[in-house]
Amino acid sequence: MAGEQQQRPHETIAPHAGHEQQVCPACGSPVETVLRRRKSLGIFIPEWAPGPCRNPECAVYVALEG
């Protein structure tokens, strides 16, 4: 539609500010906490979620970019 913006995921690594350590759902190893945002009623709501798993032996392993 005209004037509609394409949504894309926004993620940043969240600092450890009182949030519990996130773990990989597949292997249980610790992962970074990622701050995502979603839009609700015209404002962005922060959501803390587990980041990608960096354990090379894990089934859901994601290699570092760069």
C-alpha cells in the first residue's frame, strides 16, 4: 500500500542490567540477551530474548558474522 513502511527486525545486544542469563533452548548453553522491539499502538515495546547460540556442537548454531 502507499505510505506503508516495510518492517524489519531490530536487535541489539542488551547489557546485563538485572536480567537473568538466557540459555539456548536446544543445548542449554548460555547465550547473549538480545533486546528486540515490537510496535504496539504506535510505540515500540522492548522485549528481552535469548540471542543466537554460538556453540558449534549445537543443532541451532549460528556462526559469527563478519
